[in-house]
Amino acid sequence: MRFSKALLIYNGNAGQKNIDLSLGASVPVLSSAIPDLHIIQTERQGHATELCERYGSEVDAVFILGGDGTVHECTNGLARLEKPPVIGLLPGGTCNDFSRTLGIDQDIRRASEQLINGVIVPVDAIKIDDGYSLNFWGIGLIAQTSLNIEDSEKDRFGKIGYFLSAIRTVKDMEHFEYTIEMDGKEIRGEAKMIIAMNGSYIGTNQLPFQGIRYDDGLIDLFIIKNTNLTLIKEILTNDPTVNPNTLSNEIDHFTAKQIKVETSNVTEADMDGEVYTETPSQIAVLKHRFRMLKPENV
């Protein structure tokens, strides 16, 4: 038996009906394969980080049932451990972006079965100052979109709420000046959005850029010099075969292991959909920091 003891952490703010359905779909599958399965509900913001940091070293695996915010909290706790346990992502939120990057089914029961029978793969993490990101870090339009989304839109429309917020935000988005150091090279310019990627999905959409990998020890940095509705549509075409060099003259693509970002004015930064840090930012890739479950042959 692969895992003797595991922890299942689920988002306590998901709504009782959703929680009951999610647990009902996942727990029977997990418990049939794991003799000692502990289930803990988060009680407040930051609780998942505390739980993972406290109990992560005592289990063989941690399964995370929640959305991108819950995953972000858990990985921030697990990244601080000397040897993090294996991580399994169960899609319990609106977007579930990194689970999509790993090819995990968005039906919770099927996802549970895939993970129990899946393979363990190494996954990089991005360290940003004192925190960690699994999927992305970004400033400009992406952060303002997260800040401007209304709770009623998110609850009612789900992922479409993010697009509605982006449409409102892009109209008023101004350029900002930046200075970026990447592995010893410095560049300067103006942009409306800068994104450092580890995963390949944002807002359930696969970015149309080739070469983004979660296990190559590199950060993919995209500098979007101008934004409009046409460009946003291009970025979210769901066509991964598009060459980033020909996608648009408004996008520059770099890869690096170490990045320092400074802006002319202090700018709020988004990590995995959570906005609580700001520039300047020190960004570094932690190659193979995590071991994660993914479906076999995906």
C-alpha cells in the first residue's frame, strides 16, 4: 500500500451543500486505499497553511480539496517543511488551475480515483520573498482583476466573473515602469501586466504559450506591454500550439531561475489568485520542491 497515513484538508467556506457533495465523492475512494485517513476542515484564512506546516511531516500524503486559494495556503505551509509529503489536488473550487496543468479530471470522484492510481511527479515551486507560489505571480492587470472582482459575481457566475472583472479593469489600466533583473541581465520598460508562470492555466484557460513546464527548474516570465480586449482574447484562446514569438508584438517571453522585479510605484502583486504582497519582489524557482500526484499516461 502506497500511503499508510494521509491528511485530507478541505475548505470550510465552500458551503455546506458543496462540502457534503465533495466529501461524499472523495472520501470513500481515498479511505478505501489509505488505512489511516485524517480529515480536517479549515476554519479561517491562513488555517490551511498552519495545518500543513504542523502535520505535514507526520503523514505520507496531503490531499487538498478546495480551490486555488486553498491550494496556495497548503503549499505555503508544505514548502517550509524539510521534506514535504506527496500532494494530491482535488478540484473543489472555481478554477482549480494547477490541477488542470497536471491533467486531473475536474469531477471530484474521478479525480480521486486518478490520484489514488496515479503517478508521483516532481513539481517546481516559485519562492516570492517570504512566500511561495505554485501556479503564478503577477502584477498589473492580473492583480487588479483579482481585486476588482465582486463576490456576488464570483458566487453567481464562477469563472465568468473573472472575465467580467477583466473587461472592467482593462479599460482603466495604466502603464507602469519596471526594472527587471533576470539571472544577472537587466531590462527596463513599461508594461500593463507582468506574469511569472510555473503552471500553464489561469482562470481555467490554458495559456497559448509553448514550453511552460512545472518541472524544468525555470520560471516563464511574460511582459505584456499593452492590453486590450483583443489581446486578452488572444492570450485566452486555449490554443497551446501558438508560438509566443508570433502571438503578439505586445508580449515578451523570457525564462530565468532568479528574477527581481521593481516598479516605479509600489504595485500590488497576485500569487495564485491571492493579492496580499507588493513590489519590489524577489522571485526564485525551487526545482522539484514538491512531489505531486497526477493521472497516469496524461
